[in-house]
Amino acid sequence: MKLLYMGDVVGRSGRDVVIGRLAEIRDRLSPDFIVMNGENAAHGFGITPRICDEFLAAGIDVVTLGNHSWDQREIMPYMDGQPRLLRPLNYPAGTPGRGIGVFAAPRGRKVAVIQVMGRLFMDPLDCPFAALERELARLPLGPGGADAIILDVHAEASSEKMALAQVAAGRVSLVVGSHSHVPTADAQILPGGTAYQTDAGMCGDYDSVIGMKKDAAIFKFVRKIPGERLSPAEAAGTLCGVFVETDDRSGRATRVAPLRLGGRLAEAWP
Ligand SMILES: [Fe+2]
Ligand SMILES: [Fe+2]
């Protein structure tokens, strides 16, 4: 199966490059299943029901979120009725929405998507390792389970992402990081057949501070008084993603490569 994951979409620049390049991506890569992180899609902060509907209508199969899940409060009631929008699994019991879903893919195949959130340099949450173990224990990869499993690790620290990936290695098809908004150059297949990249990178304007306008972001570091609210940089976005091919019999990855299109970063086709 061919899987595509696209990192955090930041504001209009990110939305435009994703929606604008999707037809070409379909032509050249023929992905069977597309996951995208949408936690910064609504002017940098969260996602609205309208924006989520647009992505799903454009052919994105699943949208994941992260620490910005709740920035647009109207998403909470929407989330309970939209299984294709996932928030991190390890929020406390009773949190709106869900952190895992199993979805139909072409030719009768099933793809599971899970998102967990890290705790290093982030808000305290339930243990992502324990939450992941509980789900993987009842969801085997391969015959009798899911044909592919995609794990989105939304975390600040590369060490925590890599540790979660090593724990999941051999049990999922892809572990991909989100949240840091910068693509890492470590795409690889871990022992056991799990594709991995520490961070997919954002889809947004890279002439910025992780997608936000430079001046206000720098002010926040330099001055310790309230400044202008952060808002997304608005020049052409670069789409950053990870492309994976899996063996349909085992669900394990056979190939992984980054995808980068448009904007300022060097183009890369898998
Ligand atoms: Fe983000
Ligand atoms: Fe985040």
C-alpha cells in the first residue's frame, strides 16, 4: 500500500500548497491513503469544522491534531461526530473525540491511524507509551488486524519521538513525528519493518519562525512583555510529507522517502 503523511498545515499558506498540489501528488505517487496534521490550519491555531470538511472533501483520509486541538472551541462538538479527525490518544478520559481510528482503504484493505502526544517540554498528559501499548495489544499489524498502521507522534523532543518509534517498531507501518514544524533528514526503515521520520515538517511558509510571522515571534523571545499576537507568515508554503510503501501481506514498510514541494525548501519527490 502507498501511504502519504503531511506535516502540520500552518494557516492559508499551508492550506493552499496542500490543496493546490494534491492532484499532482495523486498523479505521480498514487497514494492509497493520506493523513495530514491540521492542528495549525485555522490561522495557526487549531482547526475549524469548515476547514476540516474542506480537507476531507479534497481527499485527505484522516486529519490529526495535537496540542492545538482545542484552539477553535467549535471543533469539540464536531469532533464527536467526525471519526476522521483525531486528537492525541493520551488525553484524559472524557476528552472529546478519539485518538485512534480504523478506516477503509482501496481494495478492501484497512488502515489504522493513531496519534499520541509527548510530555517532554509539553503539557502533562497521560503516558503516551502506556496508551500506545493498550491500543497495539488489540490491533495487530498484518493478517487478522490492520493492513497498515500509521502512528503520528506529536512531540517536541526528538528523543521522545525516537523512543516511541523504537517501542512501536515491528508493530506499525509508519511512525512519523509532528509538532516541531521542521522536517528531519532521518527517514529510514527501523528493524522490524517500520518506516520512521522524526518530524515530517510543516506545510507552510518557511520564511518565518516555525510558520509564524518573524517580527512578532522574535519579539516574544527578546522582550518579556505582551506583544502582537502570533499569526501565520503568508508567502508561498512548502508542502512537507513522508511517503511510504508497505507490503500488503505483512503491513511492513518496504520504502520510505520525504516529499517536499513548493515554497522555499529544496524539492524532493520520493
Ligand atoms: Fe504544529
Ligand atoms: Fe503541536
